[in-house]
Amino acid sequence: MGNHSEEASYSVTEITREIRDLIEGQLSGVWIEGEISNYRHHSSGHRYFNLKDDNAQISCVFFRGHARDHHTPLDNGDQIQAYGDITVYEARGQYQLMVKLIQDKGAGELQARFEDLKQKLKDEGLFDEDQKKAIPTFPKTIAIVTSPTGAAVQDMLNILQRRAPWVRVLIYPVPVQGKGAEIKIAEAIEQLSHPEKVGLPPIDTIVVTRGGGSMEDLWNFNEECVARAIAQCPTPLVSAVGHEIDFTIADFVADLRAPTPSAAAELIVPDSSELKRRAQQQFKALETSVLSRMNQAQMVLRLTRQTLDAREPARVLMSHAQNLDHLSERFTLAARHHLNQYRNRLEQTRQALQVPRLGQRVSNESEKLTSLTRRLNTAITHQLGSAQTSLSHFQGTLRQLSPESTFSRGFSMTTTPDGEIITDPNQAKTGDTIETRVAEGKIISTVEADN
């Protein structure tokens, strides 16, 4: 064992690692069936429990990264089948099962049904490679059959937007789990097979997808009606169900099986940044090639002229020179034509990549303008209301302070013939005509004696 001689001794760490290397090298990827006991769900998200039968038990750890995709609650007494690797926990010197997947013990019956249907459809030729259609390299419209609330579809949309922003994506919402879900999935595939009948644009690629789960969770994609709908679909179809270790009947019938929904998004569209880089490389290579050929042509022209100068009369020389000039012009025009074509293609690609961003900016600015207009209208309405209130208040005050209001309370005002208000008796002299104004009119009187 190792490099130790018979006389040498091991440290605890050394012997534990030797045991770990032996066990982990031989027991990876195993299914173990048993009853859960001593179950603990740690605050870290990891789950710890034992699997036991009548004669033995084994410690198990279900780390958070794998456990987050298992949606069925676990508890003591549950009969399960656990898939994972046998490892050694060195700190305690004990072996354990590092669990990657859990399914109910009854899943063995499902597995048998799975194998029977798989063999039946295989014998009918539904899995044959020569029946599978090629996935388009540059799709314009993609339809995704899935639950619109799942995390899988959001991951796919993010990747599709980043890699190919020009692609139109249609979401056909269906239940992806539970009784009857397989019927909805099959109906969606059948309708998308003839999009013109339901008012949809032509579809280049269909993706049937959902996130991971137990065998029971994924079972709807193992039903025969889904398999036959996929087989009869004239549009290239990609199956992306569960995780990399999950296989369904839909995967075998589909034109392409993607290990995860995210991987499907990367497989069905090209990367726009990579396309741009390749276009630039090809343009540079073409430019270099054209310049090289032009230089060679110019060299041939010079050599031809030199030969003609040495061997032929002036007339023949001039004729050949004219022909060479003509050919040179045609070659230059052809080269420029090809260069312009590649420049136009590159510009079209650049504009195609920028249009979605411009449209998004226009949409954003339109939303800002609508918001500002609404706020401006609210502010104007508020200011007009406030001004109206102030005006009403000032009008009331003016009415109270006006002469008419004073006269109505029994007061009067007397003025001299010149219109001067009399506030002192000495202002009026004998014989003066004075005017006294009251609420309902005027009184004209004559002063008879001085005061």
C-alpha cells in the first residue's frame, strides 16, 4: 500500500487518505436504496441523514448545490433511492455517500415503464439519426415550450438576448409537471408545427424545456403522446429537459438533445460577437489578398512593358500597353466592387446588431417623456388650483374694504363742489353746494351758515 515498507507506520491522516483513494476510485456513480433516518436540514442549506436497511446504515450528505433542485420534502422514514459518489470524510474517518440525486423508491417501476416505451419507439425508428433534422444556424424566430414562470426560461432569454439580439422569441406557456401536462405539451408542439394556422409567424426552431427535478417531476416528457408529437413535427426541435444526468424519451426523439436549458440557448443561436470578429478577420484577409494580387499584376505589367520595349516595335508596344491598361482598370474595378460588397455586408451586420439597442433607447426615452408630461400636467393643475384659491380670498377682502360695503353699513361721504372729501366743518362755507353720498344714492344740499 503506497510507498511504505513493512516496518514503516502510517499517520492517521495518511492511512485515511489511502483508504479514501481506494474507495473513491472504485465507488462513484452508485444508486443506494434505503430508509431515511436521523435527518437534519442545516441552516447552510446542506442536508444530512442516514440511509438504513435491516442490517446496516450509511451516512449521507446532500450538499446545497444539488439539493436546491430537489423540490420534494424529505423526512425520517421515507423510502428513497439516492444517487451519488462514495467518499471519505477525513475529519471523522468515516465513509459516506455524497448525494447528487434523490428519487422515490417506487421510481423503479417508472424506470421499467421508461425502458419499455424507449424500446418500443426505438423499434419503430423514432430514434434513427437519419430522421433527425438539422438545427438552423441563423434562426429568425424561436418558439420555446415551457412554463413561463420557471427559472429555466429566464436563463434562456438572457443568453439569447446576449448572443443573438435580432432573434424573435415566442413563449408557448404550458404546465411542465403534474397530471395532464403531457397533453398540453403535445398540443403546443402540434400547433407550433403549423404556426400559420394560429396566426403566428414562421418558426425556425422549437425548444421543449424545463428545469431539473426528480424522475416523477420529469415524467410528463416520457409520455408517448409527447414523443409522437415531436417525431411528427416538421420544424427542427430541441429537447432540453432537466440537468445533464437526466434523460427523457423526448431527448431521444428530438432532433437535438441539450444537457440543460442554458446549453440549449447557446446551441441554437450563434454568438454575435464571434460573428463580428470572424467578419472582421475575413475582411482583413480579403483586403490583404486583393492588394497582393494588384501588386503582382503591376509587377507583371512592368515586366511586360520592359520586354516589349526590348523586342517589339513601338506600335506593337503601344497596343499591348493599351490592352494591359484596360485589363488593369477592369481588375481594379472588380477589386473595388468586391471590397464594397464586403464593406456593405459588414455595415449591415453592424446595423443589425445596433437596431435592438436603438429601439430600446427610443422606448426608454418615450417612457421618460410620458412620465415628465404627466408630472408637468399635475404641477400645472396644482398651481392653477392654488392661484384660484388665492384669487377668491383677495376678492372677498376687496369686497369688504370697498366704499359700497361701507355705505351699506350706514356710513356716508360728503364732498365739496370740487369733489374734495369733507372731513372738517371749516371746509364748507355759506352758500356752498355740497354732495352727500349714501348707500342708495346722493343728497345735494346748500350750506346756510358758517360753523
